[in-house]
Amino acid sequence: SAKGKYAHMLFNELFEDYSNALRPVEDTDKVLNVTLQITLSQIKDMDERNQILSAYLWIRQSWYDAYLRWDKDKYDGLDSIRIPSNLVWRPDIVLYNKADDDFSEPVNTNVVLRYDGKITWDAPAITKSSCVVDVSYFPFDSQQCNLTFGSWTYNGNQVDIINSLDSGDLSDFVEDVEWEIHGMPAVKNVITYGCCSEPYPDVTFTLILKRKSSFYIFNLLLPCILISFLAPLGFYLPADSGEKVSLGVTVLLALTVFQLMVAEIMPPSENVPLIGKYYIATMTMITASTALTIIIMNLHHCGSEAKPVPQWAKVVILDYMSKIFFVYDVGENCTSPKREKEEERRETANCCSCYKMLIKNIEYIANCVRDHKANRAKGIEWKKVAKVMDRFFMWIFFVMVFFMSVLIIGKAA
């Protein structure tokens, strides 16, 4: 009760003739030092698309008021009191790179006033600051966001800002699910603007963030890699199944969905994220594989009206490449012309002259069968060419998908 009595007496005496409108210094030419300390409590949101960082901070400011001092022995040893902050003069320190449209006053929390005139003001704040986001290596990226604090109207000859610590305080930081904090160094800057000749000091806290990529690996990257490995299997499907082109188009549509998901998150900048480059490269590869599949299907369905297989294709594709890719003959082999001529001579020798008409009919039928077999052999050769090319491109695209996946993981590392 004695303390409360002296506290009321002290309060009435201190603020009887006090004004919070003017800088509390006895000499107007003297600089008032304000000590600033920032404690990061939580990262509320990182909006990459709009490049805005939302954070929950505790802002501590301390300074000396020349008109709020007392002899504590006269007040029963009372060395400090707590009063509303709007009763005393407060420095107009603001966040320079503020990015929201809320211009409300600081939280009107109490200040701690000591007998020697030292005022300590702790105020919580939810800040939204602009942050230049580089998403070139998303989702394996690191970001550096600046929080610049300075006086809005006082120059460095009137109010000077002093760092309380060399970095922001991270002891009470609540671990974030998406970002890791790798430091928050603080640097004091003294800048002279073009409008004024006086120096303006500020303190810049650089928040170093590293993204936790596990969520994006399992939800965006791995599905894309698995889908990409389906594209080369389109070459392994039988041409008569009718699903070769459908598989390529389905895979292309699936990757387009993932690409749109990434585009909704990322800012519309010239820096394409790493995962976006992987999607584009994979979609280009799948488009090429679908086009090649259509061409190979045309070769497969070459019939009797088609030209014979060129000689170089017979040597390179049918003789060498078919053995490399283990592609065997399709259907029956047509009989050689030499054997057909020998059978024709044997018939002619054994037939009597009275059966010349019958022989003529048989020769006609034999010629038809021979032509049919020749046309059929021509189609079988084209089918084998198509099958060899299918196997060739299948392995080519498997190797491409593998190296693209290794490349994106290597760049991430």
C-alpha cells in the first residue's frame, strides 16, 4: 500500500507539466539515442507470388527521457513504474519496407519508466514486409528478406538508432513448418537522401531462410518423375493395341496439371523455377515421343501399296539394330523365289500335254499366291522396322528421363 501511495504521488508530479509532443532532451542540439532490439517469434506466411513476408515480432525500444527522473529515496525506494506508452514521448521508428495498407498506430502497451529516466517499450507487431524472392531453385531455394527500421521524421542529428545486439533475437522463435531460420544479422546504415543533407540512420535485419523441400518433393517432384518414366513405355506397347498415342497424351495432360500448380505459386517473373524447367523439358520430351509414335505407327501399317524397305534400312535396322534390341521376326518368312522356280519346273515336267489348260490355271493361282506372299513379306518387313524403331526410341527416352532426374537432383544439392 505504501508503494501504491508513492506511485500515485510520483505520477502526478512527473506528468504535471510534461508534454509528450517534443523530443525529451535538455539541449535541442543533443542527439537522442534509441536502442532497438528485434525478437522474431514466428513466420506467419511467405507469399512468393506477391513477394511479401508476414512475421510476428517483438520490438523493444529504450531511450532516456530527461524530464522523467526522480530521486527514488524520496518515494520509499520506488525505482520504476509502468504507465501507458501514449503518455510519454515515443520515437517514430517504423518499418521502411512495409508492404501492407494498414497504417494504424503502434500497439499502446505499457512502458517501463526507471528513476534515471530510462524508458523501455516492448510492443508486439505483425509486420508485412516486401521481400525480393528468387525462385530459380524452387523448391530447393534459400531466401534473404530485409526488415529495415528507422525514424520517419527525425534525422541522425536528432535521433540515432543503436543496435542492441549484432543480430535479431531467435531464442523464442516458433519453428516453422516450411522454412528454416539460418540467422538474422543486423547492420546499421547511415544514408543521405537526395531530398535532404542530413544523415538518416536505420537498422536492417536480414532474415536468412531455407525452404524445407520435403513437402514439394513428395507432392510435386516425385509424381512428375514417376509419370515421366511412363512416357518411354508407350514405345513398348503393341502397335495394334491402339493405346500408344493415348498414353502419351494422358501423360502430357498429367504434367500440364502439375505445371499449372507450380505456376499458381510462383511469381510471374523471368526466373523460371528449377522444377518448372524440369516440367517443360519433360513435356517437350513427351511431345516428341508422341510425334515419333505416330510416325512409327504409320510404318507399322504399311501394306502392299507401300514401297519396299530400302536396302540401307534392311542392313542397318533389320540386320544390326534388331539384334542389338532383341527384336525377332514377325510372322512367317516368305519362300525364296529360287525355290518357287524349282517347284514350278517340277510341275511342268510331270504334266502331260493334255493338261496344258490345267497347268495354265495352276500357274495363275501360283502367281497370285506368290504375289500375295511377296506383298505380305513387304508388310512384315515394315512391321519389323517399326518394332525395332520402337525399342530404339524407348531406350533413348529412358536414358533421357534418367539423366534429367539426376540433373535436377544434382542442381538441388
